[in-house]
Amino acid sequence: MNHYTYRPKGVCSSRIEYDLDDQGKIYDLKFTGGCNGNLKAIARLLEGKDAREAAEILQGNVCGMKGTSCADQLSKAIFEALG
């Protein structure tokens, strides 16, 4: 299991942390800051799910006029980790 920390840009959350196992599954996803209830829901929905598939679904999701969102930033974090 590998642990990752990502500093999102342009959103309310200040940190995204998660683990990826050897099969590319997401575990222990946590956001610092942001919309607490929504981000906890995302973490629960993605627990044990395929990271690449999750990133593809979340990519391009925007929050208001920001041009990105915490979910979109998570997709960037995952793609970066997967290489």
C-alpha cells in the first residue's frame, strides 16, 4: 500500500490524502477543508474502487466558476500517482 498526499489548487480543500494498493484500488481517502459532507461522501463512495476509473469519472467536474473542483483535483492527484 502506498500513501499519497496532494495539494489541490483553486479549491477550498487544502490537502487530499489517500492510499493505493498494488491493484490500483483507493483506500483511506481524506480531504482537509472543503465541503465536509460532500467530500466524506466521495471518500465513502470510492473506498476500494479502481483509482483510474474513479479519476476518469471525476475529471472535469467543476465547482461554480472555479474551473475545477475538489473532485477534479482528486482526479489530477490520482493520474499523477498512477503516472
